[in-house]
Amino acid sequence: MGNLPVQRGRLIGRRVELAQVARLLRRSRLVTVTGVGGVGKTRLARHAAAEVQPHFADGVWWVELSPVSQGSALPYAIAEALPPADQTTRPMLEVVAEYLVGREALLVWDTCEHLVADCREAAATLLTVAPRLRILVTSRRSLGLPAEDMITLDPLPVPEADDAAAEGNDAVQLLAERAAAAVPDFAVTPANRGELVALCRRLEGLPLAIELAAARLREMSSAELNRRLDDRYAVLGETEQAVDEADPPPSSRLLPQPSAGRCPQSREGPPWHQALRTAIGWSHQLCTPAERLAWARLSVFAGTFDTDSACRVLADEHLTAEDVPRLLTALVQDSIVEWVPTGTGERYRMLDTLREFGAFWLRGLGEERAVRRRHRDHYLALAHAADAAWVGSEQVAWYDRTVADHANLRTALDFCLAEGDGHSALELGGALWFFWSACGFVREGRHYLDQALELELPPGPARAKALWACGLTAIAQGDAEASLRLAGVFRETVAGETDGTALVAAAYLEGASLTISGHQTQAAEALDAVPHAPPCRGRYDIAWFVARATRAFVHIHLGQFADALAVAEDVCTECVRRDETWARAWGDYTRALAAQGLGRTEEAAAHARAALNGKRPFHDNLGIAMIIDLLASAAVASGHAERAARLLGIAERTWQTIGTPQMGSPDLVAARSACEAQARRLIGDDAYRTAFRTGYATAPAAGIAYALSVPDPPHPATAPGRPG
């Protein structure tokens, strides 16, 4: 159980260090792997976590922190890595702590040196409230907590002399493997062994430096490689400054010329290990001017990125979009950029140390702000495109795309807020309404939208869309007071608009807020302003679908089941016409509620399973929890009381991660209580508790699979009306 990244390539050496990490994790609850950049901390942590995974009943969870630029985003990154998606209004760290209480889990926080203070605070909180939790950290600096055990990772050992035994040396093995990947039929021979050993010694056994050097064996022999590295050492001397000898691209009139071969502002650079500075700086020097510029500009990406994004962010009058794919290929071959195949297509990423170097160079060239603005503009355009296409056949594809670019979207929002660019923050946060509300990132969306709205820019389309998006997150969190307030402000903001979808959106925010408060008559009045047929396309296309599904929901709670079924059928019909999946699931959910109200239990269960299948691709935990609650009610109504108890346990686990159970809706709370009471009556308290605990302990994916299964006919002893 867990989310450990797929290992690419074997771990060479490090047997002693692996055993040491495992030993420390047995005795200590906080273990930090420290060492210089490029020494292999992340790779060791991945392998160590995989080895100890069987000993953690509740999983090993990898939290990648290098893309997180702001400490305030740390709790969201941790929550994102864990199975649940949280939508509560409470502080996120508190929610994470509550989830981990009583769980035997290992969190692996990778690359913490830029967030040491925030990680220290988070670790202290989590380890205090979750006594069975352990945390493994990779960082160039310790967290500085009393309970922390540390292991300092040294470079790989290097041979003392050129002899036959050198082939079994870890550093030489790494060099040989990476060289073989770059040069077909490469092998260690008596003729080249001495040069390879000398190369490993010169690079002091530092894995990243060795990998960068190995990539250059495509272009030159090991003897020439050694000679050129010797020359570079002579130039660098023994300084602790980050030094770069490559001249800036001559084509760029914007870039200042460095003096004495140094990158501008080099004194502000991080102190790197001498061997690593040599290897990185020399690799940089061997790059073409266009490759150097691409390397620098790629440093603005967080996490992974695809070719299209690279083209749009890197390209300008000095670097054409047509050049970028070729430059990416060259940088992959030189081990500067890593190729990452995924289920949604090819993506790329840069190791943190190399990204740091690129960012340092970018700052020295004076381009950082301009490239970060292009990065912001690209992801703003991507968010607008996803918003415009959400109601349609590409919905799941857009979910996959935005989740893959989650780190970049977060980085773009952080940049907007840091720059005081309220308009772009509102635009981006508002366009991502679907990501926050439909894809399980409600709490993070509320965090960013609240910050953007606090900037108090004048009313306009961007502010209106952000108000709408924030209202959606408040509804999902069960914060009816906030959503009603936002509904009123939104209605005032769009009062003069000719876009019919805006008025539908206002009616939805008000009606949905009222229905979760239990005010069904008032909710019906608000939602009756929504036309029975969708208005012309506009900025809030999804509003009609959710407003009409909510109207069906209100009909149900007023006892008007036939009316509810008719409205739900209309929603599903329009969704089919538009090839829409996410809102169709809400239509199926209300069809199931209506069928259950009409006494058609098997039909209700079938509609509910269809709804669950519709929510599953988006990890919409709110919808998933509501639907599993409904499936439990259908199960107990058809005599499957034990199944109902198990489903209630599965749903309860999900509700606890969301925050307010049943969104605080009195009607949903009453329905769940009635289901529980009937199940207990049919099978007895002991059997109920056993089944409930089984469901609660079920992993989320397995829980959904169980809910989707069709049960066998009930045992006569648990049929409705029979004593249990």
C-alpha cells in the first residue's frame, strides 16, 4: 500500500546505507538522509522505502517537495500524496494529522532543504498526534528536531588504484552502466580501465557528476574526457562559489555579458560540491548556446512538463518553438533532463540540483521574471481551455492533463500571488473551478481563491468566476454560511450580464447552499429560476447541469419522487447529448434517489453504481461518499444488511477525509442514520460493528470496487421485515 514512484534503473552499491536507513527507521520516528547535491539521497530513499514497505500496514507515502515553492502549500502536498482528498474547512495540517492518528504509516518527504522550518513544524505536529507514524526525509540540511536521527550519505567509494578489481567498484560500475546506456557496446576493458578509474576519482565518486560525465562519452573518449576535466579543475581552483564558464547565448540582446567567464551574480549561488560544480559547469559549457538557454528556461517548471508546454514557455524571438523538441532530446541525451513516460503521454523533468543550476543561470541572465510570466500565461491558457472543454467528450482527458500539471498550476498561482497579480490569480483560480470542485482538490482551491479574492480588485468577469469557484468549494465543504454569502456577492457582480449561464450559476449557488442547510422550500424557489432547457453557451456552462440535478435533489427531500425522476432524466439526456460524464453522475445519483423513493430498490442500486462509475475517474470524493451512502441504503432495503454496514464503513472513511459528514445536510444525515438503524436491527450490533470495521479498513480503490459489485440475493434471515 502506498504511492512510491516506479524505480527506473537499479541501485548500485549502497547496501550498507540501505541497511542503516532500515535500522534507523525501526528505532526512530524521524530519519533524515543528508548529503551534498547529487549524492543520491532521493534514489536511496526510494529503495529504502520500498524495502521497508511491508512493515507499514497503512502504507508508505512519497511526498515530493521540490515543486513546492511556498511553505503554506506544504500541508496540501502531504495531503495530496495520501489516499484521501480533503475538503474540510479546518487547517489542512490538522486534517492530515487526524487522518494519520492510529495509522502505521511511513511518510517520505523528498527534498526539504528549501522548506526546513515548515517541515520541522509539520513533523513535530504529526509525530506528536500520530504515535505510529514515521517520517523519512531527504534534505541537504537536518530538520533540527530532538527526535531526529540522521544518516549522511557520502559519495560512492572510488578505487585507490587501476587494477582488475576496480571493475567491481561501485563508482566504476555506475560509470560503466551509464556509459553503456549512452554508447552501444561500451564495456570496461584493460585499455580504458585506467582512464575510467581516474575519471571516477576526479569526480570523487559523486553519482550525479559521474552520470553527467558518462553521457559525454558519446562524443569523446574517456582519455579526452579526463583531460578536459583536468583543464576545468585548473580553471575553477578550489572556490566554493557556483561557477559557470559558458558564455550567455550571443543571440540574446537582453542578456548581460559576464566578466571573467563567470555567470552574473555568482556569489548568490548555492555552494556545490567541487566535483559536482565541475561536472555541471563543464556539461553546461559543452552545451550549445541554445541548449544552455533551454536549460535555464526549463528551470521554471515544477514537477514534470510535456513538450507542448516547453515549446510555449521557452520560445521567443531567440529560441523558436520548432527548436524545442530537438533541444529536449539533446538535454535528455546529456542527462540534464529526464524523460518520464506516463500513462497520459511523454513528459520530462529535471533533477533538483540541475534545476537549481538552471535557475541560477536564468537569474544571472536577467530573464527569470519574463520566463515565469510566460509559464504563468501558458498555464492560465491551459486552465481556460480545460474550462471551455469541460462539458464534453474530453472531460477525462482534461482531468488527466490538469492532474499531471498540478505542480505547475500551483507554481503559477504562487507566482501570481507573490507578484501581487490579482487579476491573473483570479482568472487562474476561477478557470480551475472544475479542478477544485470536481477532482478532489476543494481545500486547496479554497486556499488559493480566498487569497486571490482578498486582493479586492474591482468587479469584473475574472472576479465573478473566482467568486463562483469559491462558492462551489464552500458548498462541497458543507460551509453553507460562506456559500450563501458568496452567492449574494456573485449575484450582485453578474447582475448586469447578458450571459444567461451567469444567472443560472447564481441560482445554483443560492439553491445548493439552501438545500444543504435543510431549507428545501426556499431552495426550490431559488432553483425554479433555472430554465428547463440549457441556455446558450456561456462562461458557466456546467451551472445548468448541477442546478437541475440539485433541483431533482430538492424534489426528493420534499417527497416529490416522480418530479425528481423527470428532472434527473432530463439532466442525463442532456449529458448524453453533450457526451458529459461528471455531471451525468449527479443525474444518475438523483435518479437513484428518486427510484428508491418510489420503492424501486434494484433500479436505485443500478443507477447508483452508474453514478459511482461516473465519479470514479475524477476522484470526486464528495460524490463518491454520497453515492456509497445511497448504495448502503439500497442494500439494506433489499435485505443485504451486512453489505450495508460494510458500505457505511467504506463511506465513513471517505467522509472523514472530506470534513463535514454528509455536508452537514440534515436530510442526508437522517437518511444515513436510518440506514444504520435498520442494518443494526436486521443483523444485530455485533455483526454490524464487525462489517462496519471491515469496510472502514478497506483501501479506497478496493472500497469502490466492492461498492460497484452486484450482490447475490440476500439470505432469508436478513430480508426486510425479518428479525436479525
